[in-house]
Amino acid sequence: MRRIPNPKTRPELRARRKLRIRKNLSGSAERPRLVVFRSLKHIYAQLVDDVSRRTIATVSDASIDSGKKTEKSAAVGKLIAEKAKAAGITKVVFDRGGYQYHGRVKAVADGAREGGLEF
């Protein structure tokens, strides 16, 4: 495991939380990892198979035109659920990526659940 010495900045603290979360999560072909990345303007979601080390599907809010950021995040969750169903996936492991399970990250999770994913 990679060690980050004496974190002080927000990105360093987030990287530390992310490592702490990732040591307990792993995605497989049957149950891939649903990864969320949140920037200041956009939100991204990916389905990752950690065993074969490949990305199954990816979605961002860049293609969604209207709505607030939280509404766009829910739409991203629904889109990733549609892509997952097209790939034959119904169950995933949710990886919040070091972010709080709150706001836009929670909206992605709720949207994915509405789209039919189980986690």
C-alpha cells in the first residue's frame, strides 16, 4: 500500500481516504466497481472490473445539457445503469472515491438504483 506522508491539503486527505476505502473494495466481472469522480464542474462514473483490469462503461455529465449539478448527477447514475444493463450487469460495488456520500455522489447512487442497479 502506498503511504502518503503527513497530508495537509484537501487532495492529499482525499487520496488517503480513497486508499483506505479501496483496500476493502474490489470489482469483478460479475460485480464490477461503480467509481465516482467529482470535479468542481462535472461528475463522472465508471464501471471497472479489477480482476481483468478493464473499464466496462463510462459516463459523464458533459453530454447532459440542462439542470443543476445534482440533477445532472442523478442522470449520470441512470445512464451508467442503462449501460450496465446493456452489458448484462445488475449488481455493482459502489466506490465513492474518498468523497462524502452526500450531494452529487449520493445523487449518482440514487440514479443508478432507480436505473435498476443493486448495491
